[in-house]
Amino acid sequence: MTELIRRSLRDSKAARWGALGIISITMFAGYFLTDVMSPLKPMLETEFGWSSTSYGIFTSAYGWLNVFLLMLIFGGIILDKMGVRFTGLLSSFIMVIGAAIKYWAITNPTLVDHTIWGIHAQVFLASIGFAIFGVGVEIAGITVSKIIVKWFKGYEMALAMGMQMAVARLGTMLAIAAPVPLAMYFSNIHTQVVNGELVEKMGPSISAPIAFALVLLVIGFIAFFIYVGMDKKLDASEAANGEEAEDPFKFSDIGQIVTNKGFWLIAFLCVLFYSSVFPFIKYAADLMVNKYGLDQQTAGIIPSLLPLGTLFLTPLFGGVYDKIGKGATMMIIGAVLIIFVHTIFALPILNTWVVAVILVIILGIALSLVPSAMWPSVPKIIPEKQLGTAFSLIFWIQNWGLMGVPLLIGYVLDKSNPQVAIAKAQGLEVPLYDYTNPMIIFAALGFLAIIVSLLLKREDRIKGYGLELPNIQK
Ligand SMILES: NCCCC[C@H](NC(=O)[C@@H](N)CCCCN)C(=O)O
């Protein structure tokens, strides 16, 4: 009889996986909007006269407020103080507002020939929207991480984190594959920049995929309200069973987190690893056009294989970590794969799409290995009551990379290819970009990630965090 008595709602498999399903919808929408502009880079250049630097500025905006105004850190503190319900609703709402501003900037033709502080006005305002959205999606990310720990500790935590990331990657995949067909389908007559002049012309609708993303985000916001109901029931069930409430968060906790060497190694690995993958995704479709000779219409297909592979592999590797362990080793292997892939991309040989497909698939394996081991390792290093703040600090450090690297890549791309700007200014046929230098930067990040992952394994041996041990408690 006693086996039938449940201690808490989270002891019900259906309840915890149901909760995970609901919050995954919100993150799916967030990841879709995050990458929706990536395959549109060539169109932004031809329709609105953006340069690679403009695109780099826009892409880097994701981290502006998170990094410089410390919004992520405040988000983590709010999360630990106010809880997952309030923070989740707030962050989903911020995502909707940011996406709406970005949509407005992209649809507003009068912005096309203005500048703000020397930046193309459309780029500037779309960037503001993306920066606000970036605050929302990042805070939603740490909230969701804390929610998963809350429901899955002692259960299939890595698998759950892997499943949530897989659903989010589905958003990334859709964001790489769908925007160009959507923009072409909704082609209309609108203002474009042709040789520096504004003209009314038939062309693809760049705003259509963003409108689609906005609708998804509203659905994600509504979904979070449903989660709030489940979270209340979880708390009630735990209170009824006399489970102890967590110690409240104290500011001195921050001191404890930042004096933990394991925390820093995870944070550095996080920034190096993610800076060599997510900013790469922003340029991947363009790389396929310029290095592998694909046309704009099909260029998104190969990069979309990257998140596709992760859909299956992230939960799979998460399950391996739960049952067998070897988290630190998985991170090292992932970092080795990164340097391999980017080095081959950088070499001015093997310029055939088959090689690009193979490399993207290997990168997908890396993007499954490292996150499925890294994120479930954080609760092994940091106590649960400090997790919101710890995740937010890790995300904050990571956002420096997510902000700085795309900007650097856009800049390096323009500097290494001055012939492109000259041709555009003269109204000549635009030559191809040479991507060697940007890819060397990505490979260098992979190299640093290997060093940090080795240091992390060593630290685990010294401190006994248990990163090589399974997560499921027998
Ligand atoms: N439990 C933690 C999950 C983190 C997942 C991780 N996301 C991030 O690191 C975000 N800060 C950045 C997301 C950028 C979206 N393109 C992930 O692997 O997606």
C-alpha cells in the first residue's frame, strides 16, 4: 500500500513530463525567433542594403542588455527571490514585446534610408527589439532550467534537460529552414534599397517569418500560464507532505558561487563552446552560399541538419549521462569535435556540399554532447537554492560571446572582403565572401574549449563533484 502513496506531484511521471512539455513550447517559440533572421542575411543585404557589419550589429544585439545592463544577473536574482511562476510569465511577456518591436522595424519602410547614431535606422531599431527579446528569452532559459531541476531532481534530469533542448532546437531548425520559403511565398511590392535609392519593387516579404515567430511567442506566453497552474499544484503537494521549503536566497550566495572554481570552468566552457556554435549558425546559410556554391533558396537546408541531429542526440546523450555518467568526458569529446569541424570549414579545399553536410552533422553531435552533459552538471557543483543565480551568471558570461562573436565575425567578413562593399557601391554584381578568417576564429574558440574541458575534468577529480557519475539515484 505504501508504494501507492505519492510524496509530491513530481513523483508522478505524467505530471513532470507534462510540465516539461508545456514549458518547452515557450522555449521552442523563443528559439525560433532567435534564429529566424539567419537565413535571411542575403535578402537583408539585397532588399534593405544591410552590410555584414549591420547584420553582425543586429545579431549581437541579443546580448546588449543582458551583458551591459546586467539584465540576466538581475533576472537570476529575481528568479531566486520571486520564483519560477512570476519570472517565467515576465520573461515570456518580454519576449513578445521585443519581437513586436523587431517586427515593426522590419516592416517599416520609412526607416530604410535613415540612420541613428551612424547606424542604419532599421538595423538600430530591429536591434533594440532583438535586445529586449534577448533579455526575455535568456531569463526564460534560466527559469526553465530551474523548473526542470525542481521537477526532475533525483529522476531523469539530464534526459529532461535534453528533451527540452531538443524541442528548442526544433525551433532553431525551423528558423533556419522556413524563413526563406515563407518570405518568398508572401512576396509583395514594398520599399527596397537599390543602389542606395529607395524604390517600390516586388520582392520577398522579410517580415512574414517574423510575424509567424510573433504568433508562436504569444502561444508560448499563453502556455506558460498553464504551467503556472501546475507549479502551484506541485508546491501545494510538497507543502501537504511536509517537504521543507528551500532556504531563501541571500546576496552572500553570489560570493559563494563566484569563489567556486568549478563554476568558473563550466562558465568558461559554456562561453567558448556556445560562441563557436550559435554565432556560426547565424552565418551558416551565408557560408553555404559563399563557400559551397548553394543558392539562397536551398542554403538553409544543410545548416538545418545541425539542430535536426540534436533533436535525437541531446536526449540520447542526456539519458547516457543519467544512467552511466561520464559527463566531463562527454564535454571533452564535444570540444574536440568543434575544433575538427571548424578547421575543415576554414581550409580553402573540399568545397563540395557533401563535405558541408558531413561537417554539419558532426557539429550537431558536438551540440548534443556538450549541452546534455554541461547543464545537468551545474546542480552537481552549485546548491539548488543558488541555481537561478548560478545559471544566470553562466548565461551572462555566455552572452558576452553570443554578443561579441557575431559582431566580430561580421566585421572580419567585411574587412577580409573589401571587394564586396566596392561592388555593392558601384552597383556591380556582388562577388562571393571568403569565409576563411571567420572560420579560423571559430576553430580557435574550439581549441580553448578543449583546454577548459580538460581542466574541468581535473577539477572534478580533485573536488569529487561527481561529473563522471550517473544522475539517477538508485
Ligand atoms: N538547462 C540550461 C539549458 C540551456 C540551453 C542552452 N541555451 C543557452 O545556453 C542560452 N543561454 C542561449 C540560447 C541561444 C539560442 N540560440 C542551449 O543549449 O540552447
